[in-house]
Amino acid sequence: MPLSEEEQRLLEQMEQALAAEDPKFASTLRGSALVARSRRQALLAALVFLVGVVVLMTGAVGRLTLVAVVGFLLMLGSAYACVTALRRAQRGGSAEEEAAAAASRRPAGGRAAERAGGSFMSRMEERWRRRRDDDEEQR
């Protein structure tokens, strides 16, 4: 049974109040929905991969090169989509949210780290910076 307009309005007000009161908790709740969506996308990509295997094998057995190539491309595309969705699920959010969070943590002069785009060294530097900041706060 769908919510009435007044119930939807009240729900939106409660969500806004929660986000204003505890933004970290609200972000966590939004992240869990994104993780579930990413997992569904990964599952769908895995199913498409299996369809690609069937199409590839059909093309190979029937000596239909074009069908086999289409099956291979299905497998390749769905494998990429599956890996991307699983990485997003492990991070707990979308790539856009991750990029926005990383940009807000970087110092203004961090142009080299931005160009590196999440390289090993930039991640290690970020960890070191966070540890140093946490140690300074504890003193």
C-alpha cells in the first residue's frame, strides 16, 4: 500500500532532520542501500556472463564466428561490470561519492595526488596524514 502525500512529506522531513542531526549515520544508511544495489548489479552481470558463455559455446559448436564473438563480448563486458560493481560494494558507495569524499580530504595544494588518481603512494600518504592528524588531536 503506497504512502499518502502527507505520510511521504512527514517521512521526508524525518529524513532531513536525521541528516541534519547525525550526517554520518544518515550517510551510512544511504551507503547500505548503495551497497545492496551494487551487489544486485554484480549478480546481474554474473548472469549475463553465463549467457555469454552459452552464446560463445553455441557459436563455437555451430561454427558461427559472429555468434561466438558476440558471446565473448558479452562475457567481457559483464565481467567488467561485475568487477566494478563488486569494488563499489566493497567501498560502500558509488564512485562519485568516493571521489567527492577524497577531494574533501585532500589539502588545497595536492595537485600531484589528484593526478595520481588513487595510486598506491597517494593512498599511503593519505593514511600517514590521517594518522598524524589523529595523533595530534589525542595530545
